[in-house]
Amino acid sequence: MNQQAVTLNERILVSTLRGTEPEPATPRDTGAPAGAVAAVTGAAGGIGAAIAARLTADGYAVALLDISDAVHLTRDDIGAPLSARLDVTDREDVQHVLAEVIKATGRLDVLVNCAGTAHRSSFADTSAQEFLRDINTNLLGTFLTCQAAVFPHMRAAGRGRLINIASVSGKTGGIGSVHADGSGGRSGAGYASAKAGVINLTRWIAREVGHLGITSNAVAPGPIATAMTDGHHYDTANIPIGRLGTPEEVADAVSWLAGRGAGYVNGIVLDVDGGLTRA
């Protein structure tokens, strides 16, 4: 991978590395440890960008990672110090980029896995390529990034938070919607299967790394108003709160799991779905 792929906003990064006092806490601040660093995959837009913005507001130096070059623009928009192109399905790329983040900042406290793809083809029309793309991006990518973050970085530090973005589709077998053109159906077989895998991978990792001072948790959004759901109509009558969620509401959940108040929380799946799967 190009050694220049990690681009830095030098003013912000140097301020962080020199131990400059953080900005005064806002009412939403979770109290990020001084100098703490977070990495967010799938951070170019949507939920990932909202998470990166929230963690930046919480006081983390955030590395935005995405396969799209748009991630650099998002970094500038939210005032984060680092960004890099990353293919989460490529083990060497994952290891290299996370190593570059740690080389630049000296640590990695929080990893949020939000990179994902979602096909909506019917069972009959889903190709093997479509199915595997969703499995590889959503599930394999989560495995590879968690593995690279823990070994050796978080294990050596004796601390870390792994937060994986799953989906209620991984619990229900897919959420149905109707597109503006009249077509409709549930989120695809590959996506639902991958997100179910993310949930169980998260729990498996929690049992594996808890004794190292590392926690592993998942957030399972319901229908969220993003570019991925744009043009699709969801029956909000089935959602007790009666509306779609926002990326910022998912980011709030991630912020809590990353913060001081969740130090003894490990192996959970936090639904952010307006009560869709509970009520």
C-alpha cells in the first residue's frame, strides 16, 4: 500500500501528540482519556461519519478509514487528525493501515467497525458474488480489523474497546422496505447473514479478550436515515417510536460503549431501533 495513504492534519495531530490540554468538555462529553485515539472504518459518510464526528467531540483523536477517497473530505469537515484509504477485506492493508495509525499517534484505544455493503436482491436473484461481497465486507472485514487491533497493539497496552456495527437484520433475518420504484423486499441474504455473524463474532471475541483488559460489544441499528436507505420506504407503524433513526443516535450508543461508563460492559448487543425488535 502507498506509504502516503495515511494523510495527516498536522496542526491537530501535533497538538494531540504534545499532550496539549483538550478542549473544555461539552455536556455530551464522555470523558475520553487524555490523548486517547479511536479508529473508525466506513467513516466516509453515513453512520461511520457520524460516529467519527461524535468521538472527535468526545475528545478522541480519530482516524477515519474507508475504501473511498471521500474519507479525506470527511476528516476535514469534522476536524479529525487522520484519514486513510482502507480495504477491510485485505489482511495486509488492514495490518499496514492500523500500524500507520499507531505509528502516528502512539496508541489505539477504540476501534469501531462500520464498513459495510448491502445488497437487496431476492433469494432467487442473489449471485454468489453479491452474497460473498456482503459476507467479506461486513463479517470478514470486522474479523480482520479486530484481530489486527488486538494483536499486538491493544494486548500490549492492556486496554481497548472493540465496537462493531451489526444490524437488527442479523437478528430478524432482514428488515423489509419498499423502494420508490415500487420494488421491495428485505435486506439481502448476504447482509443479514453477515450481520448475524458480526453479532456472534463480537460475543466470541468478548470471551477471548476480556482478561486482556479489552471489551468487545456491538451496536445493532434498525432502519436509519442514511444514503443506504434513501429511496426506500419503511413501515414506521411497526416501530414503537414511529420514525427512522438518525446516524447521530447510533453514534450516541457508540460513544457510551467507548466511554468510562461502559468499562464493565462486555459481549452485549445494543439495539438502536426504536423498539422494533423488542416491543
